[in-house]
Amino acid sequence: EAEIQQFVASTPKSKSLQDEAAQYLPGGSSRGTAYFAPYPTFVDHAKGHYVYDVDGNRYLDFMINATTHIMGHAHPEIVEVLQEQAERGNSFSGPTEAQVRLAKNLCERVPSLETVRFTNSGTEGTMMAIRGARAFTGKHKIAKFEGGYHGSHEYVSVSVRPAAEDLGPDATIPVPEHPGQPPSITEDVITLPYNDLATSERIIREHGDELACVIMEVVSSSFGYLEGDEDFLRGMRAVTEELGIVLIFDEVQSFRVSPGGAQEMFGVIPDMTTFGKIIGGGMPVGAWGGRRDIMALFDPSEGAPLAHAGTFNANPMTMVAGEVVMNHLTPDVYERMNALGETLRAKLRAVFDELEVPAQVTGVASLFGIHFTDKEIVDYRSALSSDGDMTKALFTGLLNEGILIQTGGAGALNTLTTDEEVDALVDGYKAGGARGVR
Ligand code: PLP
């Protein structure tokens, strides 16, 4: 309560904007995940490490628009190419050279990527990858993991945040995420338990004849960037390959862990991959790609049984900004950023130990997740044991210390991050984040 009062006292302009906004936009905005109670801070601008709100407060940003801004905010090189492109026209029906360069860059660095297509969001990327898998296999069911988020379209909006009481003992109960979804959706979507190879494999085998694809993350964003066990990942690859099921790795977030994404880091190669976030330099973006024979279904010169339309696909602003990012991300840059991630996770663990707060710190490379529980985090079920009130207190406490993380207690570093920002987050936790959770 005291934290909320402090927040409200320092954000009067945001409060009045929120009151006005709520008249025209349900909840005051068009964003779901960036909302927090009592209202989100309205952003004035952002630069480098920091976001500045309309009340003049400055926040050290580990939210970086859901892991997107891997070079920090408004990087001069990105600003320059965007300005140049704006002068030359900001969207065309025809393709551009920049699109070819970005596609080539991605195909050269991602082990499984033979060809790729761009969309405007990760949501569209996963939707198109699933459509491709269905057409290619001639089968219609899809499998996803309980707790897995792959965007907001219908077929992945199943068991995204199922309540504990909705989870069956063998994890086979798919739960529609939204009121009004057709009940038939749960006939076409099968849910699996993450990091549980035996159960997942059994369920996949039961439905093998009808399953077009399994969509999954190698590093699970919604459980605090928890990685899949080696045996689990290899087992998923083996069983899908054996049964002719397309394995889709959703790397919308995890692509930032290494030059070739999580598939390269963990050495497991899917049939298809989806992308988003960092590959557009902060502009709206998504992509999907993979095996040439599957992607050929989208090739108009081959008769294209599958249409992929979209007025803004491969927008030139997005392509030029994405190209700057991908050129910037050389192996040494990942090495430095990922080492800092390791340092941050170790320091956070030490603080929780020191303060005797029961907490788990998860994450890979430049990603971190905080869970207030004494249970080891291995899957969605164990992540559910985290204390939601403590997570909220952490978020608001850090906000009052001028630090922004994701509302769920996770965050990401960027290429500008140094030990100074890592220590600021740790100190911020000691000072403010801990107030509500001690
Ligand atoms: N897949 C994953 C793993 C994501 O984290 C997200 C977004 O957070 C998406 C897909 C959807 O991407 P977008 O928000 O660009 O539609």
C-alpha cells in the first residue's frame, strides 16, 4: 500500500492521462502486458538505458519493451536509418533490398533456417508457422505446452495461464484462455507438460496420426526464461521426427541468447522457427521460416497453396532497423551481455539469501526471472507456486526506486548494460524491491 501511495504521489500526470485515456480506450491503452495497477506510467521518451515518463521520472529499463530493445532505446544508428528510410518512403507494395539483406543475415546465422518470411508481429509468425505445418502434413491438431505463450491468435490461446485447479494430473486438459472461444478448440489443441519428456512423449504418440506440429520454446519466457532440459529437448526432437510432426521452436524471445538463437545454444534443430522482438530494431515485426520444402508452400511461383498477405509485411522501416541490430550482434557482443546476465543472476541469488527471502532466480544468457517460492522452478506448475503479491510488491518497489522490470518479475539486459546497471538493479532490490517482500 505504501509503495502504491508513493507511486501515485510521483505520477500525477500519468494518473490524469490514464483517466482521460480510459474514456476512449478500454483500460486506457492498447497494451495488455504492459498494464499494471493502479495505472501504467505514460512514457514521454526513452534513450539508452532509460525510459522517461510524462512526470519527468526516469527509469532504468530492464523491461525494454518485452526484451525487444537489445541495443537500448533510440540507438543513434537505428535512429539514423529510420530517418533516412522515412525520407525515402515508409511502406511500399514491392519488396526492398533491405528485406533480402535481413533475410540472408537470419538464414546464415540460424541453423534451421533455409528460408524465411516477415510479418508484423510474433503472433502472426506463430499463426503462419502453424498454418504451414498443417498444410504440409495434411493433419490438423497442434500441441503446445501448458503455460506457453505464443501470441494472441486463437489456436495458441489455450492453457496459457491455466489455474492450478484446471491442470489435470497428466496435463492433458486444454483450457480455452478467453470467454467465447469455440469449445471445439480444445479438440484441436493438445497440451503437454514442459520438461516432462515421458508424459509429453506418451501424449504425442497417442495423437501422432492427427498432430501437425508441436510448438514450444527452448527457453520458456513465461516461466522466467527457464530452459528446457537437454534430454527433454532432444526427446521432443526425436519423437516429432519419428512421427512426421513439424517441430516449431518459438524464438520470438529466445533468439537473443546467441547468434543462432536458443536452437544453436542448446544444439537442437527444429523444422520451423518463429521470430519477433529484436529482429525489427524496435519496429513492429515477426517472422517464421525453416525447411525449404515447408516454406515452398508459400511461394507464389510454385503455385502457392498457402497465401500470406499483409499490407505492412517486411515494412522497409522495420527491415532497415532490424538490419542494424543484426549487424551489431556479433559473437563477442553476446559473450559480454550473457556474462553480465550470469553475474546478475548470481548477485540476485546472493541478495535473496542474505535477506532470507524464499526466492528462485531463473534465466539464460541475458534474461532473468524471479519467483517468490522455495520450490525449484522446473515447469509451469512449479512457477505457479510463486507468490503473486510478492511479485507485485517487487515490481512497484523497484518502480519507486526508478527501475523497470516486467510485471511478472522478469527482465532482460541489453548491449549497453554494464556492471553499473547490474549493481543498480541489485541495490534497487535491496532498497525498494525488498520492502514489500521481506
Ligand atoms: N511468442 C513469444 C514467445 C512471445 O513472447 C511473444 C510476445 O511476447 C509472442 C510470441 C507474440 O509476439 P507479438 O507480441 O509480437 O505478437
